[in-house]
Amino acid sequence: MRVVRPLVWLAGGALSATLIIGAIHGNLLPADQAAAGYAAAFVAVTIGVVAWRIRPESRTGLLLAAVPIAGMLSDLNHVFRSSQLAVTIGLAASWLAAPLIAQVVLSYPSGRLSSRLERVLIAVAWLLAAGYGLLFMLFYSPRSPFDEQIWDCAPCAIPYTHVGWLNLIGFDRNFNRVVLVLALVLLAVLVRKLLRASPGGRRVVLPLAVAGTFIVVQFTVQMIMYGHGVNSWTHPTWFWIEQLAMLSIPIALAVGLIWEGGGRSAVAGLVVELERTPPGAVRDALARALGDPSLELALWLPERESYVDASGAPVALPQRGSGRAVTTLGPAEAPVAALIHDPVLLERRGLLTAAGAAARLALENERLQAELRAQLAELRTSRARIMSAGDEEAATARA
């Protein structure tokens, strides 16, 4: 991955520079818009690669870097319209950025989709994007987009994959309507995800959720006003709105990265609170500091090599794909405890680590208390077993 990340970044920079030069040299796009748009795309790629480097275990950075690259690929057929290769790639990538954006928003912060509904929605988005690209690669000609007999753009190249001409204008408009429906469903799923998140998790997800909502709203307004998505290159106002919309996602992620380091006050408050926290209440203090009421505390007992709760009852750590995350406190070979929490809090790894470190002494005391309770529970069970065996022997003797 150390090699892949710089390669992705260099590829994004080369693609951005190529499009800027091609757009200005060919006089096909306004020079200021081309420079601003493709430079902004490279900034987005850079933020994605940085996020990927900071959190290599998450797919968010990779997906985020892929979004602007997909957007630039879809512009190749406009900037280099006389190149068969550019036209072919551009048509294939026409809607490639849409499912990537949806996946970034819904899978944040882990980069993995957490529900069947989300997976179905993203799968449909990918199928539609692929189907649209394939149809236009096979049956669309930039030379005669409205009538096969009338060449609208003589210098335009046709894709390598072209097999015949079909009037796809009506299909394109209907496709935009289908995308609008999916975008509104995406918005509903996003709202549902926010409502179900813990308070701490909601604060992490909110910036990216706002960015995703902005993109859906601006596309919805276009559909209401024009009946289809507009060509932003010929509408300067919509160009700047779309650039802001596309930049909102990497900016939101950057805000999330900054927010992760903003938990010092929560940790300071936790240290003060733990000084007066009685045994058995450490979980509640940690839950308040992390903003996750669903937080569970599992204490490690070295003698048993297993986790227990504060009462001494065994605790099984959740498996991958369960919708819960686990953060181990202390070294892996000799952990003190484990926090079972909202997966969104993984985006605030620094806060989790700092809170765990602040509660280390309290957790050690909590673990001793849990070990004592577990031993008492075993003693009661053993006594009950002995008494039961004695009763059975007495009953047998009487018989």
C-alpha cells in the first residue's frame, strides 16, 4: 500500500494537469472553470490519499480518492473529443462517480456497508452506472447525438466499442429520473443512519452527511428546474455550485479528521469524573465521555484468559459484521479491558485511546472487583452443586 497510495496521487495529478491543458489548448471549456474544476479535483484526490494513509484499515480514503478520479475520467470525451480512447473511457465512466459518492457517504467511517439495505442500494447504483456506460459505449455517437443522418460534431471520434446508432436522448432523461429516485432513497437511508447513531457517532458522521445531502439537493433542484441534470460547463452558476458540492465531501472528511483530535475536553472531564466514580460505574463514565450510551465494558481476567463484565459474568466479544466495534485497551498480549461500542467512534481513534489511558487505573480496580465477583459466583455455584449432590445422596439412602 505504501507504493499504491503515491501512485494513485500521481495518477490523479497527471489526469488533472492533462485535462487542464487539454481544455485550455482546445478552447472547448472556459479556461478559468477548467483550471478551477480540475485543480479542485486534485485537491480532493490529495485529501483522499492522506485519509487513506492515516487510516489504512478503512476504505474511506481509497473511495474518496476514487471519486474525483472517476469524475475526471468522465470528462475525457468532452475535453479530447477527437480521441477514440478518450471518448471510450469518458462514456464508460459517465456515471462512475455516483455510486462511489453513495458508497463513501453510507460506509463512512469504516468504508464498509453495515446493513443489507445499504448493500442493495449501492449494488443497484453500480449496476445502473455500468449499464449506462455500456449502452452509450455501444450505441452512442458524439458525431450525431440527435439524428444518425446529421453530423452534429464532425471532428468527434466514436468509441472503439461502437456497434450502431440509437437515439438515447429519451433514455438519458429517464435515467436521470431513476437516479433522482435513488438519490432520495439514499437521503432517507442517511437520515435513518443518523437517527440510529449514538450521540458521539452522530457528531462524527454529521459533516459527511451534510455534504451528501447537499449533493442530493442540488441534483434534485436541477431535475425540478430542467427535467434533467444540467451541463455545468455551459451554466457558470451551476458549475460553481457543483464544484462546491463535490468538494464538500473531502472537506467534510477533513473536518472529521480535525474533530478526532478535538476530544481533549472530554478526556479532561473524564479524568475529573473518575476521581469520584465508585466501583462498578466506570462504564457509565466512559459512555458519557465518548458519547455512546450503548458502550459495553469487557474486563480481561488473565487467570481465565477471558472477558467478563463488571458483575463477573462472561462476555463474548462481537464478531466482525455484527454492527459493533471493539477497541482493546492495553497491550494485545495482556489487555486490561475492551470497549464494545458504536463503529462510528473508530473515526475518533485518538479519543478512544486517550479515554482508555485516562481510565486505566479505574479499570484496573474495576477488574479486581469483577474478578472477586466472578470468584464469589463460582463459589456459590460450587456450594449449590455440593448441596444438590448431598440432597440426591440423602434421597437415595432413604429410598
